[in-house]
Amino acid sequence: MKKWWNREKNRTRKGKRSNNDYTFLDFIVDVLFMIPELLFLPFRLVFWLFRGVGRMFGNLFDLL
């Protein structure tokens, strides 16, 4: 029983250690997810800017 328990304990410890590593594949997946975000961010910022200015002018004309 003790041999079995030690073997199981060692196996679960190895699993816990290896799951916390940040691998090269994780890095590649993160970069692939970031590329579209970085490409579309300037367009979204310009869109939000024009939308905010448009709402400001719309509210200004509603007051008149």
C-alpha cells in the first residue's frame, strides 16, 4: 500500500508542476490572439472618437 501511495503522490506532484509552465505554444497562441486586437484598435479608437463628438454635437443642438 505504501509503494502505491508514494507512486500516486509522485505522479500528482509531477502533474501539478508541469501545468504551471508557460510553454512556447502558449506564447504563440497569445500572439495570434493579440495580432487582430492590435490591428483593429486604432480603427475602434477613431470610431469611438467620432461617435463621442457626434453625440456631443447632437446634444448641443438639442439644447438650442
